[in-house]
Amino acid sequence: MKLAKVKTADGTVRVAVVEEAQVQLLDLSGSNNISTLADVLNSEKPQELVTTLLANAETCALESVEFLAPVDHQETWAAGVTYKRSQVARMEESETGASHYDLVYTADRPELFFKATPNRIVNPGEAVRVRHDSQWSVPEPEFTLVLNPKMEIVGYTIGNDMSARDIEGENPLYLPQAKVYRQCCSIGPVVQLASETLDLAATKIDLVIERQGKTITSDSTNLGQLYRKLPDLAGWLGREDEFPNGAFLLTGTGIVPDDDFSLEDGDVITISITGIGSLKNPVVKGTGPVTH
């Protein structure tokens, strides 16, 4: 079952069940404690709750709604160096920190870092940003866990962890600046409820980047290449922290464009994951610092 946060033609934000060519808008008005998608995801049994709510759902065409990022008040975090390809890339880009990336790949404790507050997340179809002070930036297509406050995996979605490789490569201590800035992440367009056992090897992640209407780079991987176990990543995130609203956890990337590639203003990024769908975003390149 796929859930989404959508905006209808009259500007109302609704929670919806997404099917092939239509969406079913859930009526949450009769509940005192369920008013958002996060409330549904954080409920005791999300799929059973949604099945009950479908009895009074309103059906409309898929193209009649705008998909929003399925984020309400949750923080978004990310894991790094979880694929062999990512380990190699991080060692290549950073002369000063190569040994750190080598060690963290096989260490018991994973690399986890804060990625975004809700205001830094852009909706599907909206522009992700390349920092104005970065000359080597790439998207990082990532299978993303949807976690409830107990750090249980309740769903899956697609994440784009924008990354300034030159800034991180200059010094690993610059990681927050390479990763966390305005429009630094996109998530969506739907949440696939985690109601069935996930076939890792059959879950394919594809990346396509277009420039002026032509594909300039593409690549793919699958979750079978992920070195870490998904529940372990969730467990480490919640080990000494609290997430009263739940969280989104990007699980790392196994797709790294060639070292001579960098995103440019106007590029279009499409990330597709088996069983979830596709997340598409144009790119905007910053021209200077934010003025206040």
C-alpha cells in the first residue's frame, strides 16, 4: 500500500492512498488524534487504520493532485559509506580523511549524520540546489526508511541526498556544510508501507540525469549491495536519541557519478526504486549567499 501527502486543486493538503491511475483521499476529520500523514505512519497499525479509513475515501484522478514530500514534523537523517562504491568514492575525494572512510565501512558503528529539517526538504518536482560555493556536486539516490517514534521501520520512500563532494573532500569536518543547506534534499513521492518482507536483491535503484533534454549519465544498483542491515541502521539512529515525531533515514548510496561530473543549473534528476516509483527534481545552482 502506497501513501502520500497531496495538495488538491483547491489547495487543501490531504493524505491519500495511491493506486495506478487514481488516488483515494482519506477523510481524517472523524478522528481526534489522526490528522496528518505522520499520525497515520506513527499509529499502532498503519495499514489496518488506512483500510478502515478507505470506507469513506474520495476518489480522484492521479493528475488532479500535486504530490508533496511525505514529511510533516520529522527530522531527516542519513547514513554514509554503506555501499562499497561509496567507500571507494569517499576515499578518492578526500586525501586527508581517506582512512576514516575505510574504517567506518566495516566498523560496528555506522556513519550517521543529520540531513534536514522539514523546511530544507523540497517536494517532488521542485528544484534541489547546488551550493554557489561548490564546483563538484552530485545527487545521491538513496533508499529511505520511514521510522515511527519507536524506531520501527513502517515504510520506505525515495531520497535524494544532495552532496557537495569538493567541500567534503577538502576536509571531512566540513561534512555538515557539504550536506545541510537550503533545498539540500528531496523525498517522495510516496511511502510504501513496510507490510511485506523486502527482497533486497530485487529492489533496484536507478539514477538518470538529463541536461537540455538529453541523458548525460545513468547508473543503477540494488539493495543487495548494501553492506549494512536496514534494522541495524534504524537501531543505531535511536540508540541514544529520541524522535517523538518519527524520522526519515536515508540509507546511503551505491551510485556515484564519474569524478569529472558535476550538476549544473537546469539539470533534471530522476531516481527510481522498485516498488515505490520515481522522484524527479530539476536542479538550481546558487549564485551567492542568502541575503536576509
